[in-house]
Amino acid sequence: MSLSKYRAFVKIAQTGSLTSAARQLGYSQPAVSHMIESLEREFGFPLFIRNRDGILLTENGKQVLDACCQIINDENALQETISSINGLLSGTIHLGAYTSMMLGFLPRAIRSFSDIYPSIQIHLQELLLSGLQDSLIRGSIDLAFMVNLAPKGFTFLPLIRDRICVIMREDHPFASYEKVPPSLLNGCSFIKFGPEFDDYFDASLKNAPFSPSIRYYVTSDVAAMSLVSDGLGISVSSSLLQDILPRNVVARELEGGFGRNLGIAVKSLRQAPPAVRELIRISKKAAQQMDSRHLTVL
């Protein structure tokens, strides 16, 4: 059976669009449609339901999706191993990451990797925790840069201990503190991340409960920084992001050393393709080279 049919099936399932899948795969839409029809004949059942809202997986399609993803991943791993043996390391790495790691860590790791291996393509997705876990299980990403909540059966490789900071305008009364006691946050005008977004607030509450006056909910670190910069409140953030704070915003560590362990989740380091293992090695080196009094290399 042609792998191109598997790839077309998986890409349509991921994008929910025949047109998008065809464009990303470099085929015409009729060609992709023909692949799916051929695959459905070989399987003996429909894979998709087509309606005015788009294209959706059938129940049978959902059952075979993971197996098809695994076949594609195995083929990619085989080809990369062959390339490695021939001294021509190449291929594609699919990875997902938290927003904070994309803003404050991953760019330098990816740059270091790409400088050495320019022929290897890196496809990077910004995902929430549940999205990272689901993508790892489905095999749509090779590894995830995340907190130590890898799905069952996956390995977590710690990189850094990220301490939680309070961010505020430089003229805020708390700016005079070297470390901010959590009790001072009671009743403060606060900017909080919504459910499913980076977990600074929840990580802090587990260790030192406090009750701020939540004025705004945001879904990105940049939005929180912007509201803080305009004097609309304070927030908690990752120490990874101190270098990109607005000029009038400062970060102060939350007293108590609260934080989270960040690292890499991967199915199996031993069985990972050579390119993935090399990216992990370079990421560990990049973590060791980070210079910040708010970070600890693990």
C-alpha cells in the first residue's frame, strides 16, 4: 500500500480540509481525493464524512488513524536512520511547545540545531498542555517541550527549573521588593491566564494560596505584559520571559522559590530517530548555557 495514501489520510484528519491537505502535501485536490477513495476501497469502509461544515473522521476512521500515524513515523525514522548511516543526516522533526518555551528558550536551541543541520526541517506548533499530550499520543509530533506531565508511556527529560515571577510596572510598590511575598497579592488587581493556558498561577497556588482581585483574563504572555505595561494590574509569569518584557515592566521572583520543571517529552529516547536525538542533545546544551539567576539547569 502506498504511503502517500496514508499521508493524505493523516493530513486531512489533522487539517479538517481536503484543500489544505492537498496544498501542504504538494498535490492537487483531485489527486488527494482519489487517494482517499482508493484507500477507502482497500479498507472496505468510509474514512470521512463530508458535510457543509467540513470533513470529519468516521468512527472507523478514528480507529485506524493512530495506526496510520505510527506507520508514517516508522517510515520517517527508517529514512532518517538510513540517511544517518550514509552520513547525510536529513529529514523532518515535528515538535510542539508551550508559548513560554517558544518565546524564551526554543529559538536559541533551534538556531543552534539548524546551523549544524540545515537540511533538516523543523515543524513547530504552539500548543496547550492537553494539545501537547494528545499530539504525542497520536504521533503527530516527535517530541514536546513542556512541563513534567508527559503522557503515560512517554519519557520526560528535564531541562530547567523555571521559577515563577510577579510582573508589574516599574513604578508599582512591589517593584522595591527583591522577592514578593505571596500574601501581598491578596486583593491586588490581577491579570490571570484562562483555563488550559500556561500554568503559572495554578503552580503558585499549590504552594502558597492567595486571593487577588482578578480583573482581566488573557490567553497569551504578550497580552498579559501589555496590560501590565498599561498599569491595569499585575500578573505572574515565567522567568524565561524576562528578556522580552516591555521597558517599563519588571519581574520579581515570588518568595518561596515556586516554579515548574520544564523539559522534553518523547516516546523513547533510545528508539527516537537520529535527528530527534541530536535536537535533544543540542537543547540540553542550550539549557546549560542559559544565564539567569531565576533558572536552574536540571
